[in-house]
Amino acid sequence: MLNRRSLRIKGMQAIFAYHTAKQADYNICRQKAQNQFLPDLNSMEVQDKEALSKMRELTGKTYDQIHLGGVDSIEPDTAPEIIKEARHFLKEWENKLPENKLHFKKRMLSDLNAISDDYIKILTFMLEIEELIEGQKRKKGIEHNNFAKNAIIVGLKKSEAFQNERARKNITWDTDRIKTWHKEYLKTQEFYEEYDNMAQAKYEDDLEFILQLYKTIVFKNEIIDEYFESSDIGWTENKTILKSMVLKTIKSIDESGSEPLLMELSKNWDEDLDFLKELFDMAIDDEEELEEMIKEKSKNWEIERVAITDRIILEMAISEMTHFPSIPVKVTINEYIELSKQYSTPKSKQFVNGLLDVLSVDLQKQGRIKKSGRGLLDNK
């Protein structure tokens, strides 16, 4: 299942993608402003290429000045046409920001839904394999079939809840792909041959075969990895979560083929989803204020020199400390230190830890951190 750390990682990745797109769009619009002063190739008049080059340079500079300090920061005597183009394309960039935010928020939520889809699809894999084997045996006139009687497969097949979920998500597998994987990756396995040749497989044999199928084939084979990566950009992180969910469901089915335990993405999914969406919104909407806080406490570092990942981690942590009263401050700090260790530079842990310690004390003194319920646990 997804825990809060998994959700923070998803949020961090989405915010990082947003900032990457934001910077790329900034540079594109800057270039578009400068391009207004390119030589006109269709003009019959002689053009001063050197003067146009200087105008392009000044346009880029003016564009940056307006962005950082407003129109009052523009150098005196800057040509009105330069100011006009710089302002126009800077406005174009600003207008794209809400659209980008919505795009990456939707993609973040879509990535989470992909975990649920992959979960059902991966469980369906064993049913597709069994159906293929049954068809092959029928053609050869072979009646003995441990796969068709496998308690785990039987449990999934007769589960109305599972079949409804499969239909709702429209989960299907390509038949040719199943045939290829069965022939190249499954039939060559010793555990497959042993199970197939058992005179009468017991429940323990059924369970062991299915566990081996998933542990050694589905979650280990490089080609299958590539297949899931092609449709799920978060597969590398999601695979561990999915493996845990799938194996728990498999083990929940007893020898009678009982109703499987279908796993939720988290124990409190609605609450966790609200947490993620609010955290994403606040880290982006309050970016300027959050950057000022970081800048003030990292006096030995210019904000531009702080790694973008560290900035995002710090901004998320500050947002979490100040807006989620039920999460203890120490929990927040420790969680984001772990993120910095996993996703940022070697020195990030110490930098993030030190800054969050100082900021948490200051914010509590200012009354901006107010905890209640579970959030008070580390304050005793």
C-alpha cells in the first residue's frame, strides 16, 4: 500500500516536473521576445545586424529585469519597443503557469490511478496464463491440469468484486504477448515443470507456484519491467508497492479458493489524497513566500545555488509543518530528510536538517505552526 512517504515522493516528483517545465517555458518566451528583433529576411531594406543583435541582447536583459524586479527595475533609456516585447512575452509565460500546474497535478493523480490499474492487471496475468495453458492442453487432449484447479486462480476467477473491478478498469492483455512470455520465460522454469507434472497438487503447491510466478517472473524479468515502464513512468518506485499488494492478495486466498482480499491504495485513501493535493497546491502557490524564508535562513547560499530538489523538499516541508496540524513537526522533518538522502545531493541531508530545525523553531515562535491531536506527540 501507499504510505505518506510514497505520497510525498509523488508530490515532490510532480512539483519538480512543474518547475522544470516552468523554467523551460520561461526560456522559450524569453527567446521569442528576442526573436522580434531578428533581421527581416523578406525586407528589401538594408538592416543593421549589429544594432539588431544589441537589441536582442537588451530584450533578454529587460525580460529578466521585469521578471525579477518589475518595470521599475528596467534600465533608463530602454527603447519602448524592447519594453513592449519583453512585457508581452513575460505575460505569455505567466499565463501558462496555471495551465502547467493543473497539467502536472492531473498527471500526478493519474500516476496514482495507474498503480491501481497495474495492481488489477498484474493479478489478471495469472488468469491469462491459466487460460492459455488450458487451451493448449485441450487441443492436445490432455485432461490433467493443475493450473485450472489452482486454488489461487479459482479464488480470483469466482470473485465478483475482482471481476467487477477488472471490467470497470477495462483490463486486458494482448494474447500474443501472453503466449510469448509463457513460452520464453515461464515454460523454461524448473518450478513450472515440477508443478505441471504433479499428480495432484496440494494447496501448498498451488500457493508456491503462484508466488514463484510473481517473484521470479513478473517482478523480476527485465522485458516485463520494460513493458510496465512503457505505460507507467513511476513503475520503478511503484513496483515495490505493487509487489507487496499483489502478494498479500495471493496469500489471502485459502485452499477452498476463498474470496481474495483486494488491497486499497492506502488505509485512508480519501484523507491521503486530500493531503497530497493540498501539499502540491501550497508548495506551488506559496513559492515566493517559501523561497524568502529559505533565503533568509540560508545566508551563506544564494537561493539560485540551492539545488532545485533541496528547494522543493524544503518548500514542501515548510508547507506541511504550517498547514497540517495532525502531523508532528519531528515526523515532517525526518520524512523530508529521508527524501533528501534518497533524491538529492550527498550534502543535502545536513543542509535540509539544519534549515528545517531553525525554521521550525522560528515558525513556532511566530505562531504559524499550530498542532493538535497526534500533531502534539513530539512536543511532550
